[in-house]
Amino acid sequence: MELVDLEYKHEGRDWFLRIFIDKEGGVTLDDCADVSREVGAVLEVEDLIRTAYRLEVSSPGIDRPLKKVKDFERFSGSLVKVKTYESLDPDQRGHARKTFVGTLLGIENGMVRIEQTDKKGGVVEFPLEGIAKANIEYEF
């Protein structure tokens, strides 16, 4: 079992602790229930969160976030959407932007590479630490 992401958010009048898990072959409803029971029991005993909250455990979904080096290695060949913190002008033509969509070519020496699928085309690369958000893009 792998922890993919964790969120603690205030929505409306409630606080939510969301845990996103994954494993080889995918996550089942039973996996989510097991993790929820175990984590819930630990949080209750340790009293780590003092405010009332709702605990949710789920799979990362079809638009799975990519965060770690191993994510960018594992999902090489997948269609991805990457948003950077700073605007980049990869083709040096004055078209600076922060969002890139394309096929993930992988990661090497901390540089993420994608083959763009939009009209800009071409390979673009940027440092992992420069990525604000990266997700798998589901192909319909």
C-alpha cells in the first residue's frame, strides 16, 4: 500500500482529512475501509487532530496526481497535464505559459520530460521542484 496524497481541508462547515492510497493492481473498497479503520483508530488514540473532522480514504482516481520521482518513472508513456510554478517559454518564441499537456517521457536527473500533444508540439522539460501540479490525463 502506498500513500499517494493527503489533504486536510475546511469545506463549508466541516473539516476533511482525505487520504489517497494506491497499490499494484489498484485499490479496492475493502482496502479503503481497512486503512480508514486503522488510521482512524490511531488518530483517535493519539488525539493528533483536535477539531472534529471527517476521515475519507480513497484511491487517487483516474486523474492521479504525480508527486514523487517514482510516479514520473512509473507512469512514463501516459498522457499527463503539468502546471509549473513559473511561466516557461520552452520554444523561445515568446509563448510563455504554465500548463503543458503531453506524453510523459520520464524523469532523468531531476528533469521531467514530456512530448507535447497540443499545437505547440515538441519535447519540453522542467525541474521536478518547478512543478506546482501534475496529473494523469484520462484519454476518452
